[in-house]
Amino acid sequence: MKILILGAGKMGSFFCDLLSFNHDVAIFDPDPQRLRFTFNVQRFQKPEEAREFDPDLVLNAATVKYTIPAFEAILPYIRENAILSDIASVKTGLPEFYANAGHPFVSTHPMFGPTFASLSNLRNENAVIIKEGDHLGRVFFKDIYNQLKLNVVEYTFEEHDETIAYSLSIPFASTFVFAGIMKHQDAPGTTFKRHFDIARGVLGEDDHLLTEIMFNPHTASQLEKIREQLGTLQEIVSQHDYDAMKAYLTRLRGNIR
């Protein structure tokens, strides 16, 4: 298969390495510095170079802010039956884009961002394949993710957004709160240092990605749950209620089993 990858960042480079030994792969990025770190592929700096390459599948690995613009830049130079694919962690606007693009599509979300995951060992990581879209495209990505030993689940676009609001918005919001009250520690404990490392990793992500995740339509309800939990904890602490604290901790341990 001839595959054109859009974006030579961490995930784009990862998919280059993954796919280039079994497929004819090209990668497009307007920044020549990023293309230095790719090999065994054709390198394009201009979208019109895709015309001669004539890809069967376009894998969009651009950052969330540029996912749709990257598609729009390449569309005039690919044939109508070329499959469009994205790996975006935020699907806002993509269902509408695909509906109007006139191309078959497949949308997935490899949930192993380069900030925390070890890209050389993804055995305990997950991937989402969106149920809507081209059947052969879904089979292609399912085979790839199975080769990586990922746990693969299938969601609709709506179900994906609901899941992301829970699995990303809650830890991101908790991290923001932690960072918001941060102060210098001369002798931080182990737990503090672990939370601090997580905060640095999360806040090292692209601002647009963080914003779009937090602006997910389902995030507000998750934030309300956080507020309720903080209210419960504050009341227990204020009253020094040992029995209530024990019951609270027991419930929490049950939640994370």
C-alpha cells in the first residue's frame, strides 16, 4: 500500500518507522528540520508532491490544531478514492469534515501519547477505532494495532468523545489544580515528585490539544463530579470525622480495584 503521512512529529515519525518496511511510505511536513529524523521514506515539503506519489491512504499525524488544515492542503493532489485517516485525540469537527470531503475515511486514536508511553513497548496500551468509516480502513488499522499488542476497542465518534472526557479531562483537570497551587519544595516527598513529573508532562503538551480536550462538550459534567468530590472531602476534613474518612477511603479503594 502507498501511504502518505502528514506531519513529521513524534507520532508521524513513529508511524513512518512502523509502516515503512512493509509499505511504500512518504511523509509531508513543511518544516525541513523535522524531516531530518525520518528514513526509508520519501520526504515532501510541498503538498503538490503528493500528486505523483498517488497515495492509497493518507495518515494525518499533524497536531490537533492543524489536522483539518493539513487535510485541506493535500486534498487537491490526491485521487477521490484515497482513504483519509486521522489519529487525533480530539475528534471535534472531523465527522463534519469527513461528511463533506467525499473520500472514504477511517478515524482512530492510539491512546499512547509520546509524553508518557514507551513507544518501543506498547503491550499495556490501548487504541480506539471509530466505528463509522471505511471497512477496509478499519481492518488495516486493527491489524496494525494488534501487531503492536494494543488493546483495541471500537467506539462511535460520540462514544469516543464521552470516553476522552472521562479518561483525559479528569486527569488533566486534576493536574491543573495541582499545578495551580504549586509552590517550591526544598525536600519534596516521593508522592509529590511523581505528581510533579506528571504535571510537567501534561503541561508540556500542545496548548491547543489541552484546550480542545478541556472544551470537549462532555468535560463540564466531569468537572462537576470533581467539584462534588472536593466538597465531600473538605467537609470530612473540616469535621475531623474519622469514621467518614475511613468509609470514604474504602469507597475510593473499591473504585480503583
